[in-house]
Amino acid sequence: MNEATQHPNTPNSPSPARMEPGSYGYCSWHRAYSAGIRVIHVVEQGSGPGGVEFACLPCREEHHLVPFADRP
């Protein structure tokens, strides 16, 4: 038998209207995992790990953050 172990429309799944495809990760602003994250800031270093800050849609709207890829 082919039976799903979970209903496809579970209440814990993120809303597709507020989610960007394939973008789930850690939001640097509210410090939790979230859907719809985008890169906001890239810290580049010649020697060392550098870093990247991500933000989810609600945090981008609240803090007026512009995604790195959308900047001129």
C-alpha cells in the first residue's frame, strides 16, 4: 500500500503566498528558522570565514531591508 504518513496540507507548513521557492533557513534578525529568507548582507574577508546575514519576509518588511541581489 502507498499511504502518506502526513497530510499534504499540514497546518505547520508555511503559507505559499509569503514564501519564496526553495528558501528556508535561519533569519539573522528574529534569530529563528523561517521560510522565504533572502541574503541581506555579505561579509567578505581576505583570510577568514566571512559571513552572510539572511532575513525572512516579515523581518525585511519590518526593518526595510533590501535583499543583496536586488540592490543596484
